[in-house]
Amino acid sequence: MSAPSRVGSAGAAGPGGHGGLLGSSVSLFPCISNLERYPCGVNPYRPAAPPPGVERTSRRLQDDRSPIARPGAARQRSWKRCIDIDTGTQHTQQPTPRGQQGRPAFVDVFTPIAVRVAATLHIADHIAGGAHTRAELARRTGAEEGALGRLLRFLACRDVFSEDEPGVYGLTDTSRLLLDTHPSRMRHWLDLEGASGRIDLAACGGLLHAVRTGEPGYESVFGTPFWDDLAAHPELTDSFNAQMAAVQGRLAPEVAAAHPWHEAGTIADIGGGTGALLEAVLGTAPDARGVLVDLPGTVEGGGERFAAAGLGDRTEIVGRSFFDPLPAGSDICLLSQILHDWDDKESVAVLARCAESLAPGGRVVVVERVIAEDEGRRLNTEYDLRMLVFNKGRERTVEEFTALAAQAGLRPAGTTRLPSHHWLLFWERA
């Protein structure tokens, strides 16, 4: 199967290029906070650990009132002393967030989207830059003052921002995660005008369509498939590629440390973007040669990267779709976060191209999230739905990966789990 060459860069966006959508953690996509799972930074429905010396009780508590913030004071959560109605003993409990009493977490739709609107408007950056009043924030963001004030009031009630006095806002530990320079890149992930933010919108409006039909929900919301949307909007392409480069940059050290890559003579990174992963792998294999394969518009950045790393003399750059024949003779074909972008048919086609390109005794090594009974299950099942919505892709179990590999003429040759809940899956020709 041959796919037309489309947009591509650090993440090789487009058919035949590096997908790797959200293979980080929003779920950062490896994220350093709980903001991707609980957009206010904490899970407001799971009590935090009690203070030292206070024993937690699971019994019903008699005094279940939330603290009342003093007028004009910053809204701060505090622990309260409660009485167990069965034993009469006192117990310290974290209060339920204001406005959430008796309301289960799964019905909340406005907190996630409100946080994303604040991220899109760079509210945290404007506050950090000295704009604290509703009027000044409206002026800097170009928002309507009254509507912006309602958004900020909502978020201040949930401790995303502080409201030190009516209409005067400050940063909290949660909103500092939304600063443009924060290393988690959380603001970029949540920006509704960026590629990943549009996928969030597609998830809101297109998941029902995807579940009913099995087809991507993105097109039902935006009127065009995801890859075509990126091709038509260069700013979305730039956003997507920057996010994917960040993902690979975080994942690369784990992958490089997890396998004796020096045992291979030639390592081909298929759909490898601008080569961040291949650079890290070759750093552990001083005698190996590397081949970077991705769409022509993407791999151009690989030459500069490899030259700067002193790898120019042992790397080759090939501008090509991974649905087309691949350079022959590799000891390892590396596929990092490619297969989850695609349905089974396309995934088998990519694996078959890798299998036919291997040198005798060579292996295909796949880096992917794997749905298993482990700590990553909750996050990985979230990504699974995101893949369904945006391009009919999917996260898979080991058994599902093995079935795909068998259709491509490959058999299992081992697995390695990474700390980020990604796995290395090794396959050889059957």
C-alpha cells in the first residue's frame, strides 16, 4: 500500500510518516503531573493522605461540611476535623471541592475544557507577566471581559488559579503547570488551537460517532481526516511535529538504555522523524550504522541533528513512506509509536515492509504502549480511545500485537518493559 507524501517534520506527521500521537504522557502524553488525568492537578474525588498521626477511616462521617473561604481571602483547601458516628473518634479529612459535593467525577465536563481554554489563552503566562485583574487579562488575551471573568471564577473555585480578592487572580501550583516554559509542555498539549487540542475537541464531539461506527470521530467534527487537516494548516503541522519531537526526546533515553544495540551492525529507524531516537540509540552503539526513514519533508532535519552529534559519517537519510519498500539489509528495524496510529490492515502492511527489509537474522523492534494488567492500564486505555477518535488507530495487548506480526511473517522474540509503560517488542522472521 502506498500513501501520498504529506506533511511531516519532527513527528513525521502524515500517512507514511512518524505518527506517535500522544505517545507521551497528556498523558505526557509522559507528563510530570496529574493534570493530564485530573485537569485541576489533583483528583478531587480521592481523599489525599491524612496528616501525620491521623488514622484514615472509611466509615461515614457525620460532619461533612466544606470550609468556607473568608471574603477577600485566597481560596485554599484545608483539612477539617470530623467525627466518626460509629466510634465517636475524631478524624481529619480533606474537604470535597467547593461545588462538587455529592457529584461524581465522571459527570464533570467543564473543568477539562475550561482548563484547556485557559491554556489556549495563555492565562498563566499573562498572570506571571503581571496581569492580575480581570480587565487586564481580558485586554491581553483579546477575550470579552465578562465571559473571561466567569471562566476565571469557575477555575478559581477549583484551585486552578487563586482569586486573592474579587476579580484579582494569581497562580497556584496547578496553574504553574500551564506556563509556556514549564518542562512538561502541558500548555502545548492542552492548547485547543494546536493539533493535540483539536484531537481533544474531536474526542468530545466525535467519540459517539466513533463508537457507533468504528470510524474516526475527527472527521465527523472537523469535516476532514486528521492528516488532511494537518496538511491544509501548516500551524497545526508545526504544533504536531513539535509535540512528537518532545515525546521522542523523553522516550529516547529509556529505549537507548533498554537493549544492547551495539550488537547490531545497521539500525533503521522507520518513521523516525528527525532522528532523536536514532541519535540516542547510536550513542550506545559506536560501531553501528543508522538509517533514518521518514517522509521527505521530515527527514531533512535529521542531517543537522546527526552532524551536530558527530554521527554524520555513519548515518543515512532516506525520504520515503513506510508503506513503500524500505532500504534492505538492516539488522534492526525500529518502529517507535507507529503502529498505534493505524488500524490492523495498515499496521500489518508496515510490519511486512520491515520484515522484507531485514538482513538474515535481523529483528523488528517495536516501541509501543501495551494494554496489560499493570499500572499503565488506566492511562493506556485512555490513549486507546484517543487513537480511535483521531485516526481509527488503537493501543493493543501483547496478544494483539503478536497476531499482527504473524500476518506479516514475524514471530515473537522477546519483550522488555520500560518505566514509562511503553514496551519493546522483538520479532524475527518466522
